[in-house]
Amino acid sequence: MDYLHREIFLEEEDIQTVLESGRPDEAFSAIAAKPYVIEQFMADSFQTLKDVVSRLCDSPDINSRHDALMYIVWMAVRNIKERLTPRYGEAGVKITREEGFVWLLVPAEKARKLWASDAFALYRLYDDDSESIIKSEMDLESTIEGGYQIGIEVGFVSAIGYAARMKQ
């Protein structure tokens, strides 16, 4: 039972929603309420779910099956995110859907270092593909605390593709 969160089936769109969400708690709650998640744990009693989550998390506030499932979804997504997170200096990117603009994603600690060095403009990236420039250290910290992605401008996919063809 300790690895229960690794056995849960989550749909790809739900995983992406959480990974891209600036408000992950709301996303976890919505996923935990989905019938396909509830069905996976029908055979497990509330007490069993609560005990498992209590062993895996420090002082969880579990008052219902929904709360327990939220924690299990959170652990599953965290496990998936850890496997998907680039390692050894590889960078993640975000490409906006409509404009095809490319952002280099910056983890929190690197963003703090970049902010201190004033090497690049940093942006808070929103789920709707909009962005806002980070203007102060307080903006940076609220961006990190809010779970938003932080990016550095790279450019439009079309321009990058054109430049690559010209170089050849």
C-alpha cells in the first residue's frame, strides 16, 4: 500500500493540467473528484486510504475520501513530474499554442540566481499562454510560491526554424 500512488492511473490531460497549472491544489481536487479516479479506489476503505496517506505525508489533514484521493493524486503527479524533470542541466521549454513563441523554463533556484545576476529578463508564464515580466524580487518570490512557470524569452518557432535553415 505504501506505493499506492505509483499504481494509480491518471489520464495524460490531467497530468498536463497539473504540471501547467498555477493553482495545483484546485487541479488535484478536480482530478480526485473524477469518476475514473474514484473507481480505482472503490475497494479501499476510507480508513485504509487515510492510513496510507498518513504514512507517506507529514501531518496530512484527511477528513474525507476526497481528501485522501487528493493526496494520492498529488503524490502520483509528483512522482511523474520527478521522472519528467530534466536532469543534468537540460532545460525545459514551453511553446505557446497560438503564436508559437518559445520560452526557456527556469527552475526556482536558477531563477533566483539569474535575478541576482541581472543577466536576463524573467517572466511569469500563465496557463493561457500570456506572460508578465517579473519586476522585483517580491514578484519573483510570489511567482515561485504561486507555482507559476518562470521563463526567459527565446523567440518564435518560425524565426528559429528560418535561422536554422539559413545556417545550413
